[in-house]
Amino acid sequence: MNALSRRSLRWLAPAAAVLAALLLWQLATAGGLFRADQFPTMTDTMIALGKAVASPLYWAAIGATVQAWFLGLVIASVLAIVIGSALAFNDFAFRSAASVIEIFKAIPAIAILPLVILVLGSTLPMKVFLIAFGVFWPLVIQVIYGVRSMDPTVLDTSKALGVRGVWRFFVVVIPSASPYIATGLRIASASALILAVVSELVGGASGIGRNILQAQNGGTAAYPVMYAYIITAGLIGIILTGAFFLLERNVMHWHESQRNIRSNSEGALK
């Protein structure tokens, strides 16, 4: 099998799996395995999705969800990088804060949602705060371990060359910890989207989650619309995860981890 055939297979296999899943969905629902009030057919859901795509309300819901996802992830990322780097360079601060971070990391973000709604209401700030709170703790741990894993020789060399302060942070610390940060951001991206949809679903803020809830409350006839929005949330998750993978591959093309991935991919295609 030549390289072109292998590349084609890499794309055709997932597409075939998706088509098989859709066909199985249609057979299970149209064949009577599930009632209409339990699970709509695939064709009804796709028709509902097509109609929703043509509606401005559909894109407004996506925009509201993605906006909260973006703002929450940016705020959490900036705080995690700054605070995580500061803790990593101070052993006493790291030991003092480690238990606090572990405690807050163990708290499900959804558990504080009633309190956040009480204070901020069903608003964009409510979603942003919940997302930032949920993704900050695991992300700051990634930053801490990334910075602490930095080769001491690199740090000593930068000091000898006179690279200090903020400049050393950007040209030495961040690049050295970038594999850990990139992994943390990729995971945090998926978590942030989940928290955005959940905050809309439970908190009633505008977005995909609220539209899912409204469709559920609309009765059996609206179930295809509900599943259309659920599929939309899944597609957004796939797009965002893929975007982070591409960003990591292109931005970190110089790093050894990406060179190894490229080498393995090229070897598999031979």
C-alpha cells in the first residue's frame, strides 16, 4: 500500500465509522427499538438540524456559547500561567499552595453553580466565572510541573547570558514548559465547552444549553431539535479540539515531541 492510499485510509476509516453509526441510529429508531418519545430518528434529527442552521437563533446560540468558552478559557489560562510560574519558582510557596490547589481541583465546578447564579444571575459573567474556575485548577498544575521540569542548565545559561526578568519568562520559561501548557490547554478547552453548555442548561443563560432545555420542554415533537443542538455541541467540541491539535503542531514544530510525532507519521506512511 502506497503513501497516498494510507493517507486516504486515514480519512475514509473515520468517515465510514460515522456513516455506520448514523445508519445504526436510523435502523434502531425506525425499526421500533426506541419509541419516538425516547429517541428521534436520525433523519428527523438531521432535518431539524438543517432547519436550525438556516435560523439566526441557531448561530446566536453558538455565538453565545463560544464567547463564554473563549473568555473563560483565556482568563483561566493567563491566571494559570502567571500564578503557576510564580509557584513553581518558589518551593515554599509551592508546598504551601499544593494542598489548596488539590482541594479546589476536587470540587466539581457545577457544585458552585447555584451560588454563582445567585450572585451573578443567568448572565455571561456567570458562565465565564464558572468556566474559569473549573479549568484553572488542573491547568495551573500543568503549568507548575511544566516549569519545574525545566532543565536547570537552560536556566543557568540564560542567567549567564544576562536574560532576566520578564524577558527570561517569555523566551526561556514559557518555551520550556510549552508541552505541558499545550496539553493542559487542549484538555481545558474540552472542559470549558462542557461547563459552558452545562451552565446554560442548568443556569438558563443564553446559548446551546438553554436551547437544548427549551426543546426538551417543548414536548416529543421538539425532540429532534433537542438532539440537533446536542449534535451541534459535539461538533463544536471536535472542531475546537482539532484546532488545538493543529495549533500545537504548527506553533511547537520546533519541539522534540512534535518532531517525534512527525517522524512516526512519516514512518507509518512508508
